[in-house]
Amino acid sequence: MIALIRSLAAPAAWSAALLSVIVPAAQAADSDAVLARTPLVTMTRGDFDAEMARLTPELREDFRHSPKRVTDLLNVILVNKTLAAQAKREGLDSEPDVQQMIATETTRVLAQRQLRALDEKAGREFDAKADLTTAARERYLVNPERFRRPEEVSVSHILFETAKRGDDEARKLALDARAKVLGGADFNALAAQISDDPSAKSNHGRSGFFPLKGKMDPTFSATAFALAKVGDISEPVKTKLGWDLIRLDERRASGIRPFDEVKSEIVAEMRQRYITEQRTAALMAIRNDPAIVVNQPALDALSVPPPPIEAPPQKTKP
């Protein structure tokens, strides 16, 4: 952790003065574990986790893989905690507008936590329901076309990147590779050896199934679908990454996916719909509470009518 903190792109003296004591990350397993301490404040793992919780799960995962971003965040947290401690020391937290902002922020945090609690409760209620399979099957049978899988193909390919090799060289290598395959070389073994696709080392150039649209480079997909028979090999084709050599491995006709294949998707949709319905009902109950007493004049005073639009001056005829 010391190395990460000191990697911050800031003046060394500033960084050293800011973070006087750093506890190794291995010891920061619980929310009370101290990450850094100054004479005025202490920063804990809980402070860090609270900031991370504001990110989406996807962003959170990416964030944790970047030592620099983690370091930057730790410094931001410590700066904010220090400024807040200084404000309290000077009595700024007792000012009326500050008190109102603190109350407003507390309300926002508690409201979000209550919404999460409502969603979690609804999720538990849904999970406790009996015979979800029957309900899911009924939804499946109502509109089976919704689960139609488009025609798909599976191919193997060998890529030569133009960014790495230049256009002419990449195309020449693709032509050479095609000649080797037509001469009897094993396509997949050759892909593992010479393809510029990093995944080829492990998958030997195999793509898995994909539809005509939406997943692959359009030129790549069009070329793959144009191959007539399993085993056919394309001429070198220019894609956004470079020159590709493509072999058709399998073609799968369009068809409706079986219920067992889509059951989990249907149940997940049903679960989310139930949670949304329960949340909406809870919010509507608050909005429509007959016990609400409205001070209409005060509410009306919050809206200020826009200023009148002045008519443009009339042009006078000469």
C-alpha cells in the first residue's frame, strides 16, 4: 500500500506529508482497519468501501484493477476527511445552512438504503414463491417466438493485423496462410501458431457461434455466412482489425430455443418485474398518503412565473 500511495502523480513532499502512516493492505480486511493516519484524522477500510459502493459493480471491478485510481481515491478521501475535521474544529458544522445540507444528505442516503431494503425484501418474497417453473413455462408458451434463435455459424479464423504489420504485408501473410491450408496444413494448429488474435493461442482460432448481425465485424460476419459448405475457406478479407482468413466449421439453423435453455432468463425477468412492482407500490403509497397535509400557498410560492416576453420594437417606414 505504501508503494501505491507514493505512486500518486503529485509532488513527493505533498504526498509524504499527507500520508504519514500507511497500514499494509493485507491488514485492511475489515471496515475498521486503518489505512492511513494523520495527526487530525484516520482513514479506514470502511471509508474506502463506502466510496467504492457508489460505483456500479462493473466500474468497481475495473477500478480495483488500477493501482493508480485506488491511490488517487485514497488521497481524495484523506483530503476530504481532513477538510471536514478542520471545518468541525472551526465550528462550521453548526452553521444553519451546513446543518440543512447535512440533513438533506442524510435523508438522501437513508432513502436510497430504504429502497434497497425494499428491493431485497421483494426479492426474498419472490424467491419463496412455489412452482416458479410452471409460471415460467406459461410465459414461454404465450410467445415462443420471442425466444427464437437466429441462424448462426461457427468458424475458425486467422488474423493478420494491419496496425502491426501494414496492409500489404498482412494481406500477403493471409494469402500465404491460405495456400498452406489448401496444401494440407491444419487450420487450427496454424491459427495458434501465427494468428495475431491473442485468443488464438488458447482457442486455436475458433470463434464459437454467432449471428449475422450484432456480434462480429460486419464484413467478417458477411464473409462467414457466405461460405456454402462446412470446411470452405474464404479468400483473405479486410476487416476493421486487418486481413482475416475464415473457415466455416458449422452452421446452425434458426429455431426456437427450448424451454429448459431459457427458463432461468424468464424467471430472472419475472423476479425483476415483481421487485419493480413492489417498489412502485411502496412509492405510490407514500405519494397518495391521505394523511399528507399540504400548505398550498407555500407550495405555490415556490414557482415563479417567467418574465413576460417583450414584443420586438415595430419598424417604422421611412
